[in-house]
Amino acid sequence: MSERRLLQLVLAGAIVAGVALRAWVLSSPLGTLDADEAVWGLMARHALDGELSTFYWGQSYGGTQEVLLTAAVFALVGSGTLALKLVPLALFAVAAVLVWRVGIRTVGEPAARIAAALFWIWPSYAVWKSARAHGYYSSALVLSLLLLLLVLRLRDRPSTRDAALLGLVFGLGWWATPQVALIAAPAATWLALARRGALPRLWPAIPAATLGALPWLVANIRHDWFSFAFAPGGGTYLSRFRGFFTATLPMALDLRVPFSLDWSLGPVLSGLLLLAALAWLAYLALRRRARLGVLIAVAVAFPFLYAASPYTWFVDEPRYLVLLMPVLALLLAEGLRRPQVAALGVAVACALSITGLQRMEDSPRYQTRTGRVDVPDDLGPLLHALQARGDRTVVANYWVAERITFESAERIVATSHRYPKFSERVAASESPAHVFIAGSAAERRAQPRLVASGYERIPVDGFVLYSR
């Protein structure tokens, strides 16, 4: 078999594998709608009625570009769980194409296509995240890759048009999430050093960035710069820096399992592979930095910038490394130029993703939990029971309430920790139903009071419904 034919088969196999992995996620408990996703879905529905928000309901961060995209999907096919997840799935597919385009200007062909294939199927966390409507990770991923592509274009040929586009992309990325700065800061620094004489021609980036970030700016001016009112974080700079190398980076390489934190191949072999990956980065930084400069700059600077955030104390999942994952795929693909080696690398990556997804699904730490009990995946029986009894307002905790409201298409409205109008409607109801997770301490505490108030206790497939 010719090398060209083998490469075509590898790429085609990776495309099919990536689709199959996502189909598995969507059809398994890994794809179960969670409350955070339900809120994004509710926001998209309300956007169709002209109710727009700059940020995720109840927060001063998390831009809503994906809400607008999801609203467009809802307008075409109707709202629902699968329709909600189509936007992140599509954006990750766009990101894979952009990995290829960035790769053409850095690692070159055929490594650029191999990198795109790697990113499409690996790591398991990225595959899982691509099927989660978590609001801004997918859009920030696309915007950060566009930023890298524009930086490379400006390195090759400075132009006012690309400078303006770079600024606009950064502004939109900043509105989506300040995480984009982890890519933008080292990339911009690299560009400034690579094309010092071209800096005066890049001035359009400043007004364009202001335009892209305008919703963020307006909201902050109106609300006393509330985006800078950070919630208390955890750990120290050094502990967060250490956590990058001991927890989240290994997960981003599929050497540790998200949520369970188990070592995928055992601590010894996984640790050795982690050291090999770091050694590969050091080799590229020393020997191939002229060609891979922007990728090296981002990879080297990332852990130092990452540790500066007070939020990165959380290491159960590599959510703050999503924007780094395409860079990791590109740097690894630099060593997979030969089709035979690429075939082995893609096969190993696919095997790691399959193993990681399986272990995520099996891990009790993956499940959404409240009060030390798991939230059931299927709300269908509960919604049927509520509708059968004529209950239209519900008191429930966050992990159940938002899903009730979304999955019932707001025919039933539950208390909301994100949207006060829902809670006001429930509060105005004379006798709202109460829903608890079966076996929860909250249900045991509330039972005497609710029964004394005339509520009937009704077990419903993992839930307990109190209804009059």
C-alpha cells in the first residue's frame, strides 16, 4: 500500500471514529443533560423571544455567542436536548478544520492533517466536552484557533485587514471567556518579537477588539465592573502550578481519567509517558522553535498563566485546558509525519479515548450528585407524574429544577438559581409540588413538614414527589 493511500485511510478512519465516539457519548449516561446545559437551553429559547443576556444567567462572565447560535438551531428544528448539543458538536468539528489550517503554517503537511485527526478523536475529555452544551468552551476554542491562524498570517504578511480581524476575534473571545488570554497573550508576544517592524500596521486590532468585546464592556460599565468581582479561589500559585503537571495536563493527554483521577495506564507507565511528552516539548523548543514558534510560546507560557487564575485549584477535570488541547495535538503530530507512524499514533489515541470514556462512564465521581446521592439520568417518569397530577410549579434543587423547566418546555416551571422570574412564579403558586432525589437527607428533613401540610409522598423512579 502506498504511503498516500495509507494516510487517506488513517484520516478517513479518524473521521469515522470521532463521529462514532460522539454517538456513543450522546447515547450513554455521559450525554445526559445536566442543569448547566439546561440553563443554556432556556436562554436560547428566551433569545427567540427577544430576551437577550450578555452573560450566563446569574453570572458576570460566560459570553452568550453560543446562545445565539443555539437559538437559530431551535428556530429551525425546535428545542430539545439533541438540538441543544448540535452547536458544540459543530463548533468542535470547525475547530478540527482550524487545527489543520494552523498546522499548515506550523508543522506543515501531512502533520497538519494528522493533528486535526488527533484532535477530532482525542483526548477523551475533549470528545466528551464536544457533546456538552456548556455555553462558551466550544466558541472560545474556535476563536482561539482563529486567533492563532491570524497571528501566523500576520507573521507572514502584515495587513490592516488581518490586524482588524485579529482584534475582533480577541474581543469576541474575551467576551466568551477570559481564558482566551492564555492563548492570546503568548501568541501576541511572539508576533511582536517576530515582526517588530510591523507593529505600527497592527493598530486596527485595538478598535476592533473593543468592538468585539463591546457587550462585555457595556455590561461592566453598567454594573460597576462586576466581571472583576472574583469569587474566592483555592490553593496557592505554586499548588495550582503543580496541579497543572500532576492532574490536568495528564488528563489532557489521556494519561489520567477525568473525574476519577485514576492513572489510565497505571502510575508508573503513565508517569513515564508524561515525562516523555514534556521531553518532546523541550526538544521541539530547542531544535524546531523557528518553525513551531507560536505553538512553543503558547505551550511554554500556558502553565504559568494558568496557575495565576484562582479558579484553577479545581483539578477533577481539565476544563481550563480545552484551549490548549489543539496545540498539544499539533506538537505531537510533528513526530507523526510518516503514515505508518501516524497510523499507530492515531490508533493509540483512539484506544486511549475509548478507555477514558468507558472509565468516565463507570466512575461514580462522574455522576451529578447532590446531597451525596446521584441525580437520576431520566426525568421522563417524573415529568409524566407531574403532568398527570396537574402540577405546573415545582420546588427542587438546582440539579433537578433547571432540567424540569427545560425538558418540559416550560410547561412546568421550577425554582431557579439562575433566573429569578421562574422562582417568582413558583413563589406565587399556592401549593407548588416538591421534588427530591430519593434517599437524600433533604427529603428526610422535609418529609414531616410536607406531610403535615397535606402533601402526598409519591416515589417516582429515583425521585420523590410531594404533591397535593
